[in-house]
Amino acid sequence: MHLSLSVQFTSERFDYQSELPDGYNAGNRFYGKDVAEFLVSALENKNLRTDFLDEDWGWLVFSVKGSVPEFEVAIYNLSEHSEGGRPGTNQWGLWVRAYERRKFLGVLPKKSEVAVPSLVSDAVEQAVCTAGATTKPWADGPQ
């Protein structure tokens, strides 16, 4: 059983062709900032408080500190050449993971991965539908 959820979708709604600013993604310049902004707004409409940031591999939407459930959504542009810094494709991949904080040995905080709650997976899938697309399993995506 996989704890995470990997889905992909195709949409012309999000930018995958323009010139990207040099400062994004530690200079790696991946598409997906507008996808992250869209997801933050859509998830907040479902009372899931989130924010986003750029990583050296792409974009990450995450639940704000102290929120339950605790989760993150990694956003990838699925360009044929596997590089987001060149003209991309209208295909996007989302890798959703959820966490729970517990005490290890009753004292030390420990973050453990758990199955993605349906509240989160449903909200992500509804957001994609709102963008005019449909999710499908991302067979070769992260597990």
C-alpha cells in the first residue's frame, strides 16, 4: 500500500512556455509557480491552510505550521526532456504526501508519513477539476 498519492493532468491553464525568471528554483527555473498559487487558493477554499515555495526540483505547496492534517504537494512539469527550465509541456504531475507528528520515546518529536487523508486527496482532485482538467494516476511518478 502506498502512503502517498501521485497524479498527473493536462491543462493549458498554466504557463509552460514563457521565459522564466532567473531567480526561481535556485537557478534551475522550473515551471509551476502558477500551479502552486492556484492550488493554495483552491485548498484554502476547502479550509486547508497552505503556502508554497520554490525548491531546487520544482514547486512545493505545504500546510502551514500547526495545521492538521499536515501535508505537502510537490508540483512537476512533465516535459519530455525532464527539465523544467526549457519550454515545457502542458502536462503536470502532483505528488501528495501527508504526515503526523508524534513523540518518540514519549519525549522527542518525530514526523512520520501517513496515508493521505481523503480530505486532502479530494481537495486536490477537485482543484484540478476546477482548472478544467481531470487527474489520472501518474504511473511512473514518485511513490
